[in-house]
Amino acid sequence: MSRKRTEGTSKEEKIRQAPSPNASNNGDEPPDRPPQWFISEMEKGVLRIESVIEGRLTKLSETMEKILSDNEVFRNRIKCIEGKQSEFVDSLTAIQQEFDDYRKATEGELKEMRECLDDQENRARRQNLRLVGFPEGVEGKNAVAFIQEWLPRYLVSKGKLLKWNVHTDRYNNVQLMALDPCHCDSAPSFL
């Protein structure tokens, strides 16, 4: 209780000592300056506010430093990812170009092969001589000799071969040659 009374009295004393706004100065302090107790209380309050602000600013500063360091890490990762993406896009473009070139070349080769195949099929259809009605194995071991002997006799007997000689290139390629050498190019050929 004595403490409360002392504290109470000290506060009361301070209030009593504090001049009222309407009271005139005793001459201790100039009229434009506040009393000393007010200045000391204000200084204490300012110090408390400064310490609170400094504590919060320190925490804020630490948080900002952490955010900045994290941002730097993220920035480096993003740069790395962008570089790799650029490399991948470049390689993909090169691969796509190579694939397109390969596809064009392959399509060109395939077209040529189809044309050759069609040409071979067309030649086979229009120039093959199909001999039907021969018993199996009648040509013997030498089919070329059989065709060279049989075909001229057959064509002469039918009256089809008048001035042509038969020349056999292969078993399946029989060519009629003209007796006159200047007509050799125009002689019909049978495959």
C-alpha cells in the first residue's frame, strides 16, 4: 500500500508541479518552451517508438533480404530454363528441317521407284510373248535354243515371218532382227 501511495503521490505531485495552461510562468522556464517533465516523457516515448520501429524494420529488412536472395535463385533458374528451351527449340527446328528434307527425298525416290515399277509393268504387259500349250519340260535343258529353233519355224509356217531373222537374247527375251542392218533399230522385240 505504501508503494501505491508513493506512486500515487509522485504522480499527484507531478501533476501539481505541472503548470496549468492558464497559469503564468514563475520565471524558471521561458514561456515558449514546454516543461522539462514533458520533454523527458516525450523523449522516453520517442525512444520506445524508435526501438519498436527498429525491431520491426530489422525483421522487415531480414525478410526483404531473404526474398531478394530467393528471387536471385529463381532468376538464375529461369535463365537456365530459358537457355535450355532455346536450345531445344533450335534442335527441334533443325530436326524438323532434316525430317522434311528426308521426307521430300524419300517421296522423290518413292515416286521414281513407282514410275519405274509402272514402266516395268507396262513393258511386261505389252512386250511379253506368252507361249501357251507347250507340255511341261518340252524346252529341255536349253530353253534359249528351243525358242530359237521353234519360233522361226512356227512364224514361217503361218506366213508371218518373211524377211526377219530371229535372234534370242535370253530365255525370256526374243528379238526379231531384220536382214537389212539399217532396219535393226525398228525390229520388233518380244520379251
